[in-house]
Amino acid sequence: MTLNRYDTSIRLLANGFSEEFAEYCAGDERMHEVMMELASRFVTENIPVVSEDAQTDVACELLMGITVRSV
């Protein structure tokens, strides 16, 4: 199998499982923990919020506005 055919085969295989993988990730508590950590870091680095409670609240709101899905 040529490299180009191999790449195409791998892409097609992954595409066939992308929705299942998205559901798997969305249902795993570790994904929520990682996303919360990233949201908190984003707020700390980019949004001038003074109180720690407000930082946590903004991070939670950011998480509520996104979803894990296949593209």
C-alpha cells in the first residue's frame, strides 16, 4: 500500500469512529477536568477578573458554551 493510500485509509477509519470518540470523551470525567483546567488558565491569562470566585464562575460559563463533537 502506498503512503497516500495508507493516509487515506487511516483518515477514513478515524472518520468512521469520530462520533463515537466524541461521545466517549464527553462522557469521561477526566475530559471535564482537563477542560476546566484549560478554561481556568484561559481566564487567568486573558480576562482581567479580580476575585478567584469570579474567575471560576467565568471559566464554568465558558465550558457551558462549548461541546465536544466530531467535525
